[in-house]
Amino acid sequence: MSGLANPLLLQFIPEARELLEQAGSGLLLLERDPHASAPMNELFRALHTLKGTSGLFEIAPFTRLVHAGEDLLGAAQAGRLLLTPGLADLLLDMLDQLGRWVDALEATGALPPGADAESDGRAARLRAPLGATTGDAAATAAAPAAMPDWIEALPAADRAALPRDRSLLALRYAPDEHCFFRGEDPLGLIRQLPGLLLLRLVPAAPWPAAAEVDAFRSALLYFAVAEAPAEAAEELFRYVRDQVELTVLPPGWDAVAPQPATPEAVGPALPRVLLAAQRALLEAGGARDPIAEGRAAAARVALTRIAAQAGWDDVPLPMDRPGLIAAIAALEARLQPPATIPSEDQAQVAEAPRAAPTTLRVEQAKIDALMNLIGELIVAKNALAWLARRAETETLSPRELAREIKDRQALVSRIAESMQGAVMAVRMLPVEQVFQRFPRLVRDIARRLDKRAELVLEGGETEADKTIVEALADPLVHMVRNSLDHGIETPAERIAAGKPEHGTLRLSAAAENDHVVIRVSDDGRGLDPARLRARVVEKGLMTADRANALSDEEACQLIFLPGFSTATVVSDLSGRGVGMDVVRSTIEGAGGHLALSSRKGEGTRFEIILPLSMAVTRLMTIACGERLFGVPMGLVAETVRVPRASLHSVGDREAFVLRDRIVPVLRLARLLDLPEPEGEPPAEEAILVVRVNGERTGLVVGAFREVMEAIVRPLEGVLAGLPGFGGTTLLGDGRVLLILDLPELMR
């Protein structure tokens, strides 16, 4: 990564990408249901956090653009705008631009030239709809309602101090307990409310013991009355709107007779904990305390905050350490029992779910399992040292020594296999990380094609190796594009065919044995075998006689031919001649298999079968002369021995019949340009039948050897990029085994 010297920026980049992904998902949900509160709140939180963290860096255009998007969302939330598809397009376009800027930050550490002009132009387009709105936020945000219970529970002195001849705004604010970690300051926020007349803070739940208080968790409820318009409160709390209850109190709101005055109450537990901590710090500092000034400043801040909360204006703020200690002791004595929390609040606190446990990106249990296995491996290693000493000091027969070594080898083998599984588990990621990009993709393509399509995602929690998950992205994008472009019909065509107006595109994942299976299916027009035959003849890829001899199922497989396309118009979606052949090659390069089934008028289904992991590859070793090579087992269909007399020449190639099917034959020695074996040819040929590019081909080899599991390393140095080879691994005797890239060799 070039251009990044700021470690904070390194942390910001992945966080920004995650927030943009969350914002995009929330926006798509909100577009379906503009009145849903959960997606709106999620979207606001993501943009709010993104705006706050971006302010740490010199990327003002980025921050200004996020702010403009927030303004547009605020109008939609307040009911002044309806979130139409057109407005959603503006917001999605903003997220795309922010994503491109994040990429630029990752590459160079700075925004690209022209970012200021780009930001101003996009911000103007985002704010343009706001200029045409005149709605009164007070009418839509906080309509007059019955007096809240907490207002009625206020001490009479507080209520008497509030004016009754004009409208007031009552506010209850219950911050999220983790708000401090998002850079939020609930007290500082509520004190910005214009015309603030009354502010009360009460604990959201009974205080625990002082030693159990978590100073990093918000534990207070905030109640306020202000002489302010509801629109101002909506703007102030727009990022935490779901945590705030607003009520407009009309003139004459308090018709209840004043009650006898009661002593003002302030929740004492947390203030006492804070004051005790400040007093302990002050008492711990000696005359030469190097941070005495800092300790005193912190104590004065604590005194000021608690005195303001209690409404006491006679609390002294001495500058010297003894005076501060005395002031803290006096203030502790004045604190009274906590105010009563309204029963409604108590119910809400009791019903609030506990926060989900914080987990690492790699679950802690997986790390613990790996550590346990390492401990077992150390024990097994010590046993080998004990065995070596025993062999030196005791007279053991070769048979006894071999038995002891085999026992230890079995133990080490079991631990190694378990460690392999544990390491693979650490590498596993949910397929959902790939799936989450498709709601946006389907939405955009369907709008461009003027089609109606619903995306159904299933099995996103299915896990696969990180390399497999990343390898899925491009093939799935191509298949989804094809389904929308060629498969799903227009609404008029679907209605005429007796189908629902909306087409359905289904993307599912499931783990089956040691493979992950991805299925992409649609209920569109399906493939037309007759059209495919005509198209392949028209493009000169096959003779008419051969095309007409194909069954309907075989004709559907023609879409995998290189350069094949049924599109008559070249667009950015299809018709460029780079199609399903590349998709299949990519999947087979990852050790997988792609299958297709389709019925005209009913739809098409693709099935991708991939190994759960590419970290460990199963290989079949084969001999060619005196040389050994490896072939991934994912390409191997079967092994056969065929009499030489059963091999027939077909044109310039050889072939044989296997279960009534003609299988073409290639010789590995010729593919690798190796000398043919000398001497009399064998009576039988060892033929490895492989499945490459959807077709079975026989590969004549010298001999079949064992099947093994290996860690395949890519070719490096002068061998990097060597055609026909996919990597190397080490054999048990220390020799290097070359892994064949059969799709490349047989091309």
C-alpha cells in the first residue's frame, strides 16, 4: 500500500468500506419501504460515523459530501420528502463516489485532484430537492400529545418554573450504552438544545457496586424541557433520532394544581463514585506530583458537572489541592437518594436486550482450539525426544523401535490433521460477504433495463475458504448480469406469458460434504436450443450437421464455447464475446465445476461446485517417464487402462470408446514436449480421464501413483508465469512435485 504513512488512515479505510456497505444495504431496504424506521436509523448511524471519522483527516470534500447526503435523508425522515427511486439514485451515486475516494486514499493517501469540485457538484445535486420543500417540521416531527409521565413526576418547584403561556418542547433522550465509542457526547448534545429551560439526569437502572461501574458505558437517561421549535430538535438529534422522544406541550399545558415542594433529588451513586475517584487521585499526589495540575483540573471539571446537574450554584472551586479535597467531601454530603424513574422507563430498561458479546473477526473459540492443539503438539514433540534417549540407552530390537516410532507418528499425524482443520476454520468466511453486493447490482441493472426483478438470497451463512469466497465474486456477477439481461423478461412479456410481473432471481449457497455449492437460478425465458444451434452455425463455431445432431441439453452447453454470444447489440452488459467460457475457466481454475440446466420458458439454473478450501489440495500423482507430476483431483473423472488396440485414430487425434461414449485422447509426453519412452510400447495404456472445459478427455500417462493432500505453492522467481503449471509442492522424500495446469496445457 503506497502513500499511507498515517496509521489512523490505515484503520479508517476498512472501516469506511464497511460503513459504506452498511449504508448501501440500509438504503436499498429503505427504498422498498420508505417508512421503515430501522433501515433509516441504520443508514443515519453509518453516515454519522463516517462523517465523524473522516473529520480526523484532511479530506474535507469527503466530509462535505457525506453531510449533504445526511441533509437529504433528514428531510426524508422528517416527512418533508418522499424517498423516491430518483432520490435513492442520488444517494447511491454518492456512496459510489465515496467508495472511489476510499480507493484513492488507499492507493495514494489523498483524494484525487478535482475532489473539491466533484464534492460541491454532487452536494448541490443532493440538496436541490431540499430547496423545493417547505414542510413544517414541527407538524411532522412532534405533534402535540398528552403530557408525558415523566413531566407529571417532576418536583412541583421545577414545574412551577416552566412557562405556561407558550408552547414548550419536552424531550426524553435514552442514549445507546455504547455511544461513547462512536464519539457521541449525550450531555454535550442535549445542552445544545436552544431555549433549554430544564435538564434532569437520572440513572437508567439501579447503580451497581462502585467497583463494578463501567465508566465507558452510558448509564443515564436525559429529560429536558426547552422553548425551541421541534425542527431544531430534529436537526440536533438527527443522528440518534430513534433514541429521542419529542412531545410538543401546547400553551396551558399544566392544568394540575401545584403540589407541595419536595427536596430536589439527584442520583448520587455515579457522582459519588466519580467524586471518590477524584479525591483518591488528589490524595495520592504528593507535593512534587508531576501531574498535580492535571489532577486538579480533572477534579474541578467533576465538581462543575455535578453541581450543574444538581442545580447548585454555591459549590466552591478552589485552586489548591487541600481546598479541592474539602470541596469534594462537602459535595458528597449534599447528595440525596436518586430520583424515582418513571415506571414506563423501568419497563423499557427491564425489557432491553443485553448487548451481544464482542467478538474478533476470527472467533475466539477457533483461536483457543488452535492453541490447545499446539499444546498437544509440544507434548508429542517431547515424547519423540524421550524415544530418542531410550533408543540410545536401551537395547531395542528393530521391530520394537519401529513399533514405537509408528505409535508416535500416529499421534503426530492425528494432531497435524486436527491443526490443519483448525487453521482452515480460521480462514473460513461466510459466503454472505459476496452475496451482499448483489441487491444493489440487481436493483441498478433492473432499473436500466426497465425490468422488475426480486432477488432472493439464501444460505449466506455458509462458510468457505477465504480464497474460494473471493474467487466466487466475478463469476457470480457475470451470471447475475446474464440472468437479468437475457433471462428475466420485461413486465409486458411476463404478463403475456402468464407469469408475475416481477421476475425472481435466486442466489443460494449450501455446504455439501467437503464442497460448497452455489446456485444461481431465475424464472425467466430460459435457453432456446434451436436459437443456440442457429447462432453457433452463424458464428462459424460448428458445422450445421454437427449442431443439428446435438440434443437439447447438449445445445444449452453451447453458451460455454469461447466467443459465443446470443446478443445482437453490444452493450456494457453483454455481447462483447467474453462470456460464460471465461466464467467456467475461472471456476475450474479454482478447482471447481460449473453445471447448467435450462428449460425454455421456465428459467435457467447454474450450479457451481467448489471445494471448501484451497489451502490444502488433493492431488493425484502420475508418472511420465521417470518424472512425477500432480493433477488436482477436482479435474479427475476416473482412471482406466485401455488396450492399445482399443485406441483409434480420428483425424489427427486418438480416441477410445468408454461406456458407449467417444473420449478424445492426448499424450502427456507430447503436451510437455518430453521424449517418448524407449523400448516396446506397453500392451495397455494408463489413461487419466479428466473433465476440462465441460468435456471429458483422456490423458495418456506412464503410471498412476498415490493420491495425496498437499499445500500448493505458486511458482516464483524465474519460473513465475510458466505456462502449463499451476504450482509446486514437496513430496515426503524432499523432491519438488510440479502441479499441472490442465486447462492451460490442453487449450
